[in-house]
Amino acid sequence: MTIYERRRRNHGRCAAGRGLHSMATRPNTMDPSRTNSGATKPAGESSDEQLMRAFSRGSTDAFSDLFARYKQPLFGFFWRRVADRAQAEELTQEAFFAVIRAARRYEPSARFRTYLYAIALKILRAYRRKTAFRATFLGTPPEHAEPAAESGVVTQLLIREALRNLDAMDREMLLLREFEQLSYAEIAELLNLPVNTVRSRLFRARTALRELLSEKAPSNRREMRRPEEGI
């Protein structure tokens, strides 16, 4: 690695570190209620792919733009799956560091959003394996999960409980489609499945989720209010 490449990587790390540190020290910056959609860009701005190519050539400003676009969506991706704000912020930072480390090898063979969520899924799976190992072999208790949000907490608890009862793959597809708002093609590429399989499984997942919610809402609403119950 040349001196220039080391400087570029270090500058990128500093930009991500400053940004994530800023989010961690301002409690309301990472708002889960505002992470239900992918990043958007005003007309006339560079595309994600153009920014990533510029960053791979050494532009730290390009990385800063990508970071600003995706810090909220990526935090939401992790937060919906680990239900712990601090852990979600840590995984978000790890994902951006992974983007920095892989910048020199970046090839725009897919949309940047798909590329980023593939990195996020890999990090999430590693985190889950580590958590399962600790719980099984080290006796570490599961991490405490925070309430989904102060407003509408009962509804979100019901949704979380229903999602947990779905098949793991169906649940992941539903989250990617409804919260991360990935297209069927992007989900298919991300999970290495045919598009028609994604469509049919999403239909099945939505149907199952509606049935679970209709079963739980009338009878369990009072139980879900109890503060000692986890998500």
C-alpha cells in the first residue's frame, strides 16, 4: 500500500469515526422512526455509484456524502434486527469501516445500495454467531433490548413479536422490502435467490404477518403493555 493510499484510508476512517461519534453523543440524531426508507438524493447530485468510484480514487468528500445519505438507513437496518441502539450504532460504524477497507477493490457490478446491504448482512450474521457463541459457551445472557420507540410502543411490540414467529428467510425478505425498501431484484441478488422466489415468499410472509397480527392484537394487547417483558 502506497503512502497516498494509507492517507486516503485514514482520512476516510476519521470521517466515519467523527460522524458515528457525533451520532452517539447526540441522543436524538439516530431516530429509528426516520429509518424506514433508503437514502435519497436531490436531483442533479452524483449517484451513489459515482460517489463510491470517486472515493475509491481517493475523494474523502465523496465518502462524506455517502455517509450522510446512508447513516440513518443503515442504522435502521441494524436497529430493527438487534433492538439495541448502542449495538446498532456500533454495527453501523463497523459497516462503514468495511466500506472504507474495501474501497480499493470496489467494482460497480451492482447498485451501491445492494453492495452496502450485502456488507451489513455479513456483519449482522457475524454478530449473531458471536452472540450465540457467548450465550452457549460462556453463559453470557442475551443483551437487553430497548423498546422500539416511545410513541406507538404497543403496536411496534406486537409487530416485533409477530415478525419473530415468521420463517427466518421470510422475515429477512420482509424487512428488506418494507423497511429498507429494496426492489425484488435487489433482494434476489442480495440473498442469491430467483426473483420469482422472492415475490412468492414475500406474498407468503405478508399473509402470515397479517394473520399473526390479527390473532395477537385483540387478546395480547394488555399483556404487551407489561414493562418487564422483552421485545
